[in-house]
Amino acid sequence: MSRSLSPDAGVADFTRPDPALKTVKYIASLGHLLTAAVAAAVLAGLTRFAGWQIPWWIWALCTVPFVLFWVIALFRIPRFLRHHGYALREDDYLVTRGAWWRQVIAVPYGRIQYSKVEQGPLLRRYGLASVELHTASGQTNALVEGLPVEQAEALKERLVERGNARLAGL
């Protein structure tokens, strides 16, 4: 019998990202289609203006992979959002993520060096932000995406406060 690393397994009450993150992720995935369109436009220009005879398999090789990446992203995004979140426990901070390869990352508060809030143009447009946590280990990937800005700032402050409190005891 196998157990999955599901956030619903009762380990903690995970806080999920804002539903608007789904829209942000869908818009960001359009980059794959844009790449396919640019490749098709270049091939069309070479065919029409330079007189090149480009076989169909070159067209497929230059466009189909990007369309497939986009289709995969359409299926991946809702699954990603179901398994993405964070929880503040008494002794540590949990982050869960992963659509197919799931991770649950536990960071003890005493190991926190700093945390930061980031916003890209799309996140800013939808009033969202990401909180990234840094420890002495370069391997820690405790990133939580898609939180409302106020919630992200509050989470960052709570993490720093708890980290300082635990660090003071060392």
C-alpha cells in the first residue's frame, strides 16, 4: 500500500493560493503558443519571400512541441494549484508543491535566514505576490506563489518574527 504526499493527509491545515493564480498561470502558458506562432511566421516568410520549399515535417518540428507544451500546461495548472500551499506549525514552516512530483518541505524556524516577497508584472496585475524563504542550505525551495499582497507581507513578517525568536534561543 502506498501513501501519497498529499496536503490533505492531515499533517497540517494548508493555506492555498488565491484562485486568481490560475488565470496568471494560464496567461503565462501562452508563451508556448507565442513561440509556435513566431516559428510558423518565420517559416511562412521563408517560404513566401525567399522561395524556400520547406517540408511539412520541418513545420511540425518547429511548432508542434510548443503547442504540446501548452496543452500539457493546461492540464498541469489546476493540479499544481490543488497541491500548492503552506502551513505554519509550532516548530516549523511547511510548503507543499508539485503536480506530479510532490514535495512537502519542512523548514524549522531557527534555520530561516530571511524571506522575501516578489511580484512579477502578471502577479502585480492580479494583486498577488510570492513569498520565498531562504536558509543556509542552497537546496531549500520554500516558494509559495499566488498569495494576496497583504497576506504575503504578513506571512513574511510572521516567518521573520518566528525565525528571530527561535534563533535567539540558540
